[in-house]
Amino acid sequence: MKVTGVVVGLVYLQLARAQFEVEVDEEAPYDVIKTGPDYEEREYPATQWVCHNTLGMTGAKAVRNSFVALFKYITGSNEEEEEIAMTAPVTMYRQGEGADGDVFQMCFYIPSAHQMAPPLPTNPEVYIEERPNLRVMARTFGGFAWKDSQWIYQANQLKEALQKAGETSVDYKAFYSAGYDSPMKWENRRNEVWFIKK
């Protein structure tokens, strides 16, 4: 089992290396509505994302499972057999308790060239999500964030900052994690946590 884990880890890193040898060309668009202490209020327009859910699994296992499925989609496992550019951010969202426990969702933003008609996935577990307009409260931080505890800490820091600033109508029941960088990037990393503003 340990050998299998090492092999899967190496495959994951090689996939990431191959796709992220340069900075991504496109990020999901948004407007900054307001800047506060340690946070931004943003408006994301309605856009399409390609997503994968993992049931009853959290942490590195869920990330690896969903990342590999989505990576295959952008490297040709779609009905057009077309390669699609990697974008940022990769969003992760734990959707609460499903029948098998937590439902972990990972999504890649679909680049503008494919927004109107994204190729359909051939993997039935991968799907296109039409994400509506989102108003989010975002906190940016650096470094590597490998553990759930690191994301939860940053989400708690954001919650405290928002409550101290008197922000209202924020949904604190769940949060998005957003990663912008390859595992191969060592400096000036960008990670974010988002709460949805209702």
C-alpha cells in the first residue's frame, strides 16, 4: 500500500509539472467591490466550470481523486478530444453531509475560448457547472496549504476579520478554497478562502 501511495503521488506531481511549467494564461474574472482589512469583497460573473465530486473522502485523497479526473478532461478526455488550457483558480468546496459523508467538489474554470460551448466530458463523474453570479468575501494568503487545518485556520481568520468589520449577510456554514499555483512554484504563492455573501 505504501508503494502504491508513492507511485500515485509521483504521478500526481508529474501531471502537475507538465501542466504548470509556465504561469496560467487566464484567471476567472471578477470585480473588486470593496477592500477591507485582510479581505476583499468581489463580484464573480456567471461562468462555466468543469467539476468533479468525491464522496466520503477528504484531504489529500479527495484532492488527488478529483484533480486527476479533471486533468484528464482538459488533456483530451472530452467529446471533442480537445486539449484545454489550464486556468486559475482551482476551487474546492465541501458541500456538507452527503449519503456517504462529506461531498468534496473540485472545479477548474473553463477558459473564455470555451465558455460558450465547453466540450462535454466523457467521464460520467465529471460535469459542467453553470456557476451563477457570486458575491464573495475573499482572503489571500501565501505559502503551501496542504492540510485541511491550514484552510480552516485561514477561513476562521477571514470570519473574524469580517465580523470585526461589521460585515453582514455572509454565509459562514461553508467556504471555498482557491489555489492558483502549481506544486512546483515555491515563491509568491497565492491561496484564497472565500465565504459567499448572501
